[in-house]
Amino acid sequence: MTMADVQERTNAPVGRKNGDSAPEAAPGVTRSNTPTVSDTRQSLYAGRTKVYPKEAHGKFRTVKWIVMAVTLGIYYLVPWIRWDRGPYLPDQAVLIDFPARRFYFFFLEIWPQEFYYITGLLVLAALALFLVTSIAGRMWCGYTCPQTVWTDLMIAVERFWQGDRNARLRLDKHPWAFETLWKRGATHLTWLLIAVATGGAWVFYFADAPTLAHQFLTFQAPTVAYLFVGMFTASTYLLGGIAREQVCIYMCPWPRIQGAMFDRDSLLISYRAWRGEPRGPHKAGQSWEGRGDCVDCRQCVAVCPTGIDIRNGPQLECIQCALCIDACDEIMTKVDRPTSLIAYDTVRNLEVGDKGAQPIRLIRPRVILYAVAMVVVGAIMLVALMLRPELEVSVLHDRNPLYVKLSDGGVRNGFTMKLLNKRYEPRAFKISVEGLPAGAKLDLIGHAGGVVPVPPDNLQSVTLYVTLGKQGVKALHDDDTKFAFVITDIADGAKIEHKATFNGPEVEHEH
Amino acid sequence: MAKKHVDPSADVGTTGHEWDGIEELNKPLPKWWLYVFYVTVIWAIGYWILYPAWPLVSGYTKGYLGYSQRERVAEDLAQAKAAQAVYRNKIAASSLTAIEGDPKLLSFALAGGAAAFGDNCAPCHGRGAQGGFGYPNLRDDAWLWGGSLGAIYQTIQHGVRSGDPDAHGNQMPAFGKLGTLKPDQINDVAEYVLSLSGNADEQEAASRGKEIFATNCVACHGPDGKGNQALGAPNLTDELWLYGGNKATVVQTITNGRGGVMPAWTGRLDPATIKELAIYVHSLGGGQ
């Protein structure tokens, strides 16, 4: 489906320029002269057409306020949640501990070699994104993308200091007036404060939040903390406050991927041209017969944070934030026409127009595919998580040399054993060997009595020597004999076996 | 064929590129993007001024800051050395047993010893200290000159037949070459030597060799052939052979003698490194 196709179907008038407007779209409905970005004639390089989004009111705006509060709340507050892990470990619920190489997430703790859990989470997130997109378009962009949320917040701040769209337009006409200057100054100052808070919250994910906050305020925090706060302050201020829709239109790759994810049954924010056209201002008492419901008030354009006209059909710039729905519904209520002239609708539905609404097909092959993939990945992760051992053993056989011949004709093999204790308490393990001929001797270097203590949530490396006497070597049938290390928890007697190989000289029967 | 026309919905021209009915809009680049490019150009100029950048006929522009990666590496190395000095001074000043008793010093010494071993000892003794023909395996339990920490330290310091006045100097004479023993006597004594570890083929020759052994060999190897670490005489009754334990090799050894050389490391390496090496070698599994 191309934009041109949609254009033909919706048959909307194009290229409307400013100046062909009546002052009122309908009685009591002011007509906005907001130009769309594409209205401006463009050269090789286009200056930015500033967008002055008007405040919308309605259910989607309410939903967006709630989503903003929840997502920002999560971002700013999560590092302060405590989670008791006993005396040896940090009590921060979510913590990425680089120096200790651990990632804590509530009841979960991930070691570096278990990064596949994160990979699984990312795969799940990607699948969820595909699923949502194929059902209802750019929900992510419109509601939860950090760029959208922070831009929305920055616009709210701008509106608080400078007033709504018309007031801001007026201020921009007198850029050096005192009023403009102080209101802008206040706006930018507030933006910077938000940006600093954003950068500040970021670093708290990487260190104990209360400690770091104290260090940060007393200028004792590590330089890297200030560096990252600075970087995130700059990027929040620039991307959320200044660049805004430019990020979505020019920087983000996601809009380009969308095209492959929508289909004719995806619910996209659409202007129902079949109902709205032909559009035009509506005078009091005029009949609605023979004309569309669109009174061409351009309120949908005025509220649009990316400055486009949704009536031109699906566009790359549209982040599907649904604010035009709110704006249009408000007007439709005012002029006493049914709402939902702009609404979440499918291309299939738009095509048939008023010939009867099609049932919405949510269950489609791609939806099923994404859902099944999510369930499979989720199940794999869950099982992996439940089977996650609390003690991991790895044994590395000395390779240089593979074995050492001893003066009595015996043979010794060296091993490096690593014991990973994933419990939050210290443990001790007794190590023995099984499956070697009688007389096999095990020496633990530096651990008398064959007992290895492992600190809580930590790793202990130990050098082992397994020695077979001459008789033992003779009893071997092969030059590499399988045997097992048995690791027994002193406290509860739980046993783990770890397979290993005993190497010796090639079995020969001459002298 | 490429045809250009103005796309009605976007109100800009197309580039004329079309794939399956999808046309590429000829959208202008945002100006700020152009400005970002200019900023990167200015950044590059600033970089040229501050940092080494342009190659010249001989040399290069050094840059205002005088930054040099080579110097940075040298500084980093010097810093690392300074940080190590604390431990190394301690090691140089401590006795071997004191070092072994201090876990921090011990792990530092082991790490340093492993590195020094790779640089200095591996060419002869092998990267894994497993030795080779004529070069002793340092992991097994047989030691020519003693396997205690002190004996290993002594050997590394002064070497073997190295010319150092304190070096281990005793040597196996070339009994055949010097004419001390006749070839058939050598055959007999070789059989006897092999019989000590239960590997003789000719029992008669071996019993004849016993007497020759008593006359010529016991001075160093001892009456029962168990060797003598003070003289560097190997134990002939065990299963380990530095030059090989088959008869031909034993005959060759008795005929031509043996005298491997190990350099003295005092003077080549600093005292702390030698101590680290001794501790490392002692830890390989054969230390006594």
C-alpha cells in the first residue's frame, strides 16, 4: 500500500495553503490556520517548521497523562526500591553492578555468563513490539517511547510557562520582548532541571542510590557519574526539549520498519475520508446533506506534535499519539455530529467506507505467529530460570602438560576447579573423586582436609591434583579415563557430580 | 523508466525512483542536519590543532596538547611498575617462607613468577614446565639438585655448570670416551642400571655390571643407585629419565657423560623476580 494509493482512496484535497480559510469553521468553532510541515515549499535543505502543539482534551490525552506518570514514575523511582538479599549483598531492587559484575532485578540475580536472560528479555520485548504494531500500529511511538514521553513533558512545561499554542505564537512574534525572554528562560530552566533529574536517575541504576545521591550532592561521586549525568542531561534537554519531532522523523529507524508490520487489518489512526469529505466550513443551520462531516477546522493539525495533517492519510511522520482523535471528537460533539471522524481504523474498513463496517480481524497469521513466538520464548526463559542451579561447577584440565609422570611410575593430572556459589550465604564443599582405580589420591592446593569454602554469591577457584600410583595406572584401560568429581555441600549434604577425564601415557605393554 | 512527478499527499517531488509502485520522495535534508555536518568539520579542525594529525615528510604534526599514545603507554607502564613496587620491595626484603605465609604476597609472587617463567624459563623447560629431552620436568617429584623451596631458589640464582662460582658444578664423566670403561663393561653396567628399575633384559650382564657400578658409580649415585641431590646425581631406581631410559640411551650416557647447563639468573633478573620464580616453580606440583 503506498501513500498514493491511500490518497486515491481517501480522495482528500491536497496542498491546502494558508489564506483560504474562513474565520469560523462552524458556529463557535474557530478555524485554525496551522500549516502542515509539507505545506512549505522546500529547497535542497529545509529549515525546520516550528510546531506549536495545542493542548488536546479527551480520553486519549487522559490515557497519555497516565502513561506518562507511570513510565516516568518507574524510571525515577525504581532505583530507590529496596530488596533484602541478606547481609552480604546490595539491597537495591534493581541494580546493574559493573564492578562486581552482577545484575540484580528484584528476586533475580544475573551473572555475566547468564546474559542470555537479558537476550531473552530483549527478544520478548522485540516480539511484543511486533505484536502490538501489527495489531494497533505505532502504539509504542505514540504512548510509551521515552522520546514521546519526555517531549510530551517538555511541551507541558512550555505550555505552563508560555501558554497554549496561540500565546506561544504571539510570543514568537516578539522574540526580544521582556515577556518572551523571561518566559522562555523559565521554560529552558525547567527543561534543564528535568534533564538533570533524568540523568541523575540514570546513574542510580548503577550504584547504591542513597549512597551515590549523598556523594553526588557533596561532590564526592566518581567522575564517571558526573559525566553520565552530564551526557543524559544534554541528551534529554536537546532531544526532548529542542529536537522533539525531528528525532522521530529524521533520526529514528523505527518508522521505516513500521511499513513491514502494518497490514490491512491493523488498527491505525485514520481520518475517515468517506465520512468527512467533501470537507468545508459549516454555517449555522446549514444542512449536513451532500457534504462531509469535516468542518475543516484544522484542530487535528493544531494539536499534532509532529505538525502533520492526518487527513492526508498515513504518513511516516505520524507517531500515532491519538491526540487528533481527541481534538476532532471535541469538535464533532460541538457541531453535533457523531464522533470518531478520526479514529483507530483498519485500511480494509476505510476502503469499504460507508458500505458497512467490517468486523475487526484481530486474530491474523502474523498476530498468532508473534504471540506464539512470545509464549515459546517466555516459556524457555521461565524454565531456564527455574532450573537455574545455585551451585555451578566448572573444571578445567591442565593442558600443558596433560599429565605428569612421577618417579614411582604413577601419573598425576592437574585441574582448576571453579565453584560458583549463587546463594546469598557462605558455603563449604568437600571434594572427592569417583570412578578411578583404588589408590587415587586427591590433593587440594591450599585447602587442607579437602574442604573448600566459597564466599556468598561468589566464585572460588581451586587447584586440584589427582594422582594415581603405578598399580592404578596399570588398571586404567585407556589413556583418557572418564571419572567424576563429587562436590558435597558440607551443610546439607547435597551432592553434585562433575565429569572429568584422567589422562595418562598411552597404554603400552613393553617395559 | 524513471518519471518524476509531484506526490500529491506529501506535496513534494519524487526522485523518479520507483520499486513495485513505491516511489521515493525527494525530501530535502533538514538544515540542522547540515549544520551538524559543519560542526563536525569544525571539530575536525580543532582536533588537528590539538592532537597529532597530519603526516609530514619526516614526522607528523604533534598537536598543541602534545599527546602521544606511546608516551601514554610508557606512563601507564611506569605507573603499573610503581604500583607493583610496593609488593616487589616487600618480596625482595622477605624470606621465602614469609612470602609463602602471606596470601597477598603469595598470589602476587605466583602471578609474577608465571610471567617471568614464560619469558625466561619456557624456552628450555617448556611453557607448562613439562621439560623435555635433557631439560628436567619441573612438575614431577624427581629433582636433580633438590626440590625444596630453598634448593630451587639456589639453583635459579646460580644455575648449573654456569660458570657462577656458586653454581652446581658436578658432572657425569664420559666413562667410555675417557677409556675408563670398555664397551662390554659399559654394556654390563647399563644392564645393571636398568635392572635397578626392573627393566633389565640380560640378567647375567646385569649381575656382572653390579661390580663395575660399585667401583665407578656409587660415589655419586650411591650404593643402591638412589642418587644424591648434593651432587646432582639422579636416582637410577625410579621411572623417570632425563635423557631416556632405554638401553641405547643409557649406554650413550655412560660412554659420553652428561652435563646439561642452566644459566645463573642472578644479575640477569632482579632478586624479587628470582624469588617469585622459585615460589612459582615450587607450586607446580613437584615442590617438596
